[in-house]
Amino acid sequence: MSLIHIENLNKHFKVLNRREGLSGAFRDLFSGDYKTVEAVSGISFDIEAGEIVGYIGPNGAGKSTTIKMMTGILQPTSGVIEVNGLVPYYNRIRQAQTMGVVFGQRTQLWWDLPVIESFKILREIYKVDEKTFKQQMEMFNDLVGLKALHMQQVRTLSLGQRMLCDIAASFLHNPKVVFLDEPTIGLDISVKAKIRSLIKRLNTEHKTTIILTTHDLGDVEALCTRIIIIDKGKILYDGDIKKVNALFGAYRTLKVQIDNFNESTLQTLQEKIVNHFGVDKNLTVAQTEEFWTDITFDQALTPLSDVLNFVMKNFSVLDVRIVEISMENVVQKVYDGALG
Amino acid sequence: MRTLGEYIRLYFIIEAQYIKARMQYRADFIISSIGMFFTSLATLGVFWVILQSVPDVAGWSLMEMVFIYAFFMIAISPMQILFDHAWQLRFHVQEGTFLKYYFRPLNMMFYYMSEIFDLKGLIQLVMGIVLLIYASIQLQIDWTLLKIFLLLITLFSAALVQISIIVAASCAAFWVVESYPVLGLAWKLREFAPYPMSIFDGAFRFMFTFLIPIGFVAFYPSQLFLRPEEVSLLVYFSPIIGIGLFSLAYWIWTKGVNSYTGTGS
């Protein structure tokens, strides 16, 4: 049997239709005019023990709502959800004993206490025996040098150090499944790498199942073998990462600032690029923010240097930025049938 | 499931660490304790001023009023010391930080309230005990074993009443965005507790006795020791009232916790 079993799961919220203005606010007080928002509608999946699954999607896609149902905070409107054979909402305390959760930047350690004291309290809360506790603490020390932080108050840790401690803490009681929500948000590249290797090691050490929600596609590439993409409450893709990898692995967006930019520049640029590289090469030109023009292309088909050279030669370019493809773009491409 | 004993042990472990950490902010502790001390002193001053101009308050002398106030101070201390985190509930709920309390294999009210242990409440408790002893010497109260037993029972019940009112009021945060007025009102009401209920007219006395029974926080139980001949039968029900109210507050808390959906993240 799978560790997490979700079948035709729905979560609907009733939201008041708000009216405008002061008089509207008064009428809202007595209003029975509700609309239903389908935060999650009809999703199904199974997750096996030991998997690392990337659960991704744009803001408001229904990721948090699903996680909240899996951790027993929210009761589903309908459908089946079982973690470890139990229904989370009705077995919160028993479930919590076999779960670990790290929610974004909100620490669950004791703010005023030294790190080691937080771990000692957690040992009591989860009834971790002395021997296991020692082993785990040794392991955390090997992985991220936790000992150096033992005596530091949680409030004085840097964001990266705190995140490392929070992740380690969520594994202390050897949970069966750990939910990591945006574990690398706001961190610099080197800390991100540290966190990713910590997660990977913790997963292999005890075959802990990990569900990772993130906006950072780098996290997904580095850690996950399976990926579930959700948007507007529905699952768009569930499967091997390799297929999706090609999508966001190879795509880059070249952002350029062109001197004397006006509406016709965008059109000229578009035409010139299509003429030069050909329609089949799948280059898109768009303006997403003021002064910046975005050229998104597949590196496998068109080398970055070619595109850059071409633009520099034909236009007077003031500034250039290269960015990896965003979550929103990936989701758009999945909609457009990129995974066919 | 955990036994009560395990919870108590865990509570001591958490609070021992918490107190150790708070002690590092000595100025904070000293200033808030001094504040607590003078707030209590000011109320006693008010009694003194009132009784300078009138011979008694509804037939109650200054020393009797001091006794009632001392009882009140002890009775509200457990709320102050153990349930002070209730004040922050609305911030946690609004900002979504309340989510973390769902993730531990613990009773949520226990876990939530265990995060703060209000040291300055200890000052209040000590002041209350000292005043109670002082007033009972002045009033020549004869403390028999039975009376001491009754005192402990009534203090326990009174503490439960006060805790329940604050916890229930703080739960408004689960349903109302601007919930402070509810808690603020509940907090204000406690100021009526150390006065003889007989000074309030019918409607208020009815409310303070049956609806929001702050009369049971100090006045009614104090009667048992000051004027046992006048005591109302209701006082003997105070443990039931205390436990009943706390069950009600706990039920409201559970409703709130179950209906909370959190903020996006």
C-alpha cells in the first residue's frame, strides 16, 4: 500500500461576494451571497515510501491547500485522503508523530532558546529515546555542522542557518514523511546548495518520503525524481521529471533593454528574429515590464550566444539580463501541450 | 496519547528553558514587575480613597475589601502566568503563524499556551498571598483545616472562571479579523470582580452572576470566609461553574482551531 493515497480530493471554500464602498460593506454584513471557490478539485495521486516528490505550481494553484489537508489542518470537502493508512484530519496527533513539516520562513523552533535546547524539547515532545537522539544529532552535525550552532539563540541565526536547523529538526523523530514548503526561498546560491544536499542525504538515510513545494525549479531539478504540477486546483502533470526537465532545463529568457525603444521596435525585433532564426526554432518575444524586452528560447535549438550576438548587432542595447524560465512559464508551456 | 503526568513533565521542561531565556532580558523583567506591583497598589489606593469619604462600600469595610482584592489577585494569577499567550492569538491567526501549532503530537491548547510563561504574574501572586495573610490577620479570621481546603477549592474554581473568560474571548480571532474589542471587553470586565456584587443593580448583578460570572472570581467565594452567614448557596457550585465554563471555553477553542484555514504561503 502506498504511503499517501489521495483520490478525487476536493476542497471548496465559501467566500462572501463583497460589494464595493461603505454602503456595500454594510450590506455585506447581512449578505448570504456566497460564491464557492474550488481551491482543489478532483485531484488523485499515490506517493510511495522513500520518494521525493516536487509539488509545484504558481501562486494560488492549490498547493498549500493540499498540504494542509495532508497534514490534517483542513478537512476535505469530499474525496479520500490517507497518510500512513489514517485520515489526517481525524488523527492529527497520531499523524503528527510520524510527520515533519517545515513551512517556508516561519521557524518552529523556540525563538528565545539556544538551538540545542529546542532539539531537547523536541526530543521530549516526540519521545525520541536517548540513543536515537544521539545518532540523529551526530548525523546532523556531520551533514551541516550543527554543533557550531548549538549554543546560539534561534533568533540570532541567519535565515540560512535557521532553515538548516528547521529542516534538521523536522527529521529528528525519524518521520515517515516530511513536508517542505519553499525551503530555499530567499537564500543565496551556496546556502541553497547546502540545503539541497541536506535534504537529499536525509532522504536516503532513512528512506524518508519528502514532499517539496517550491517556486525554485533548481530545487526540483536537484532533488526530485517525480514531479506533480498543479494549477487552478487541478493536476496538469504527474510523472517522471526527465520529461519536464527538458522544458525548463533548456529554456532561457534573455532580457534586453534597447535604446530609443518604442512600439515599432518590438515589432521589428520580432520580425528580424523570426527571419534570422526561422519560425520553427520557437523563439518568443514579449514585453513583460517597462523598458525590458524578453526573448525566450530553447537553448537546445538556438545557442544563447547566437541570440545575444544577433540582438547586439542589430540594436543598440543598454543592458542585458539572462534568467531561467519561471514557474508560470513552465505551467503555460504545459498548457500549450509541451508535454503532449 | 499522553497522560496528564507526561504533559506536566513536558510543561516543566519547556518553562524551565523559557524562564532561563527570559532571565537574559533582566531589565524587561524588572520593569514589567514594577509595573505590575504599582498597578495593584493603585487599586488598593482607590479603595482607601473611597473609604476615606464613605464609611463602607455596601456594608463592606476597607479590610474586607482588601481581603476580596487579595483573593482576586491570587485567582487571576494562573490566567496571567499560564495563559498569557491568549493575547497574541489574533496576531498568530492573522499572520498565519498559527499553523505551526498543528504540527506537533500535542494538545494544541497546551502547546500554544506553553510558549509563554509570564513571570511578572508571579509578582501578582506573591502580592496576593501576602495581602491575603495580612487581611485575614487584621480581620481575625480563624483558619481551620476545612477553611483552608475551601479556600483552595474556591481559588481553583475562580482561576478557571477567569481563564475561561479570557480564552473564550481570545478565540474571537478565529472568526473576526478585528477581534481585539472582544478580548479588551473581557479584560475590562475583570475590573468589576473585586467589588461587592451588591453595589451593582439588578441587571448587572444578574449578568456578573449568571452570564459572565466574574462574581465568582472573587466576591462570592470571599464571602465564604468573611461572612459565612450571608453566603449564597451558589458558592458551593463554584467548582462546577469553573469546570463547566472551562469546558465551554475549550469547546469554543476546538471549534476555532478546526475552522481555521490559515493564510496562503
